[in-house]
Amino acid sequence: MRLWQGSKAQLVTAIAAAIGIPFYLGFVHTPLPQLVLYTGVAGAAMATGDYVETPMLKNFGVRLFLTDAALWAAVIATIGAVAYLVALIF
């Protein structure tokens, strides 16, 4: 069983959204309200990618999309917070 079930493009995007960009934002000392905004936008972008890339999810509604976006935002906020704090040290 593979660790990642999505495509390689989605894997690269998830790593960039959850680790790379928050690290950069910590490096340039971005304020907290902008980080919260980034988390929401990145979560919505990842949920949109799930919708576009997964053919079996073509008929899901707004509720499932918002749930997917919220879950992605939670993942990005959790992992991204660590990357952000590590960048603040440097």
C-alpha cells in the first residue's frame, strides 16, 4: 500500500502548501492575520484540486467541498505552523 494515494502533482502541491510556503512566510516575518488568510486560501485550493483531479467526486456538493477545504486548511495550519516557527528561528 502506498503512503500517498493522490497523484505526484498533488503530492508536490501539498508539500509546497504545507511546508514550503509557510516556511518562506516565517522567513519574511509575515503577520498572523495573513497566515490565517493563507491557510484558508490554500485549503480551498487543495480542495479544488481534489475536485478537479478525482473523477469519482464530480457530483459532490458544497457541503463536501467545504469539509474538504476545512480539513486541508487544518493540515496546512498544523504542519505549516511548525515550518513557520522553524523559519522564525532563522
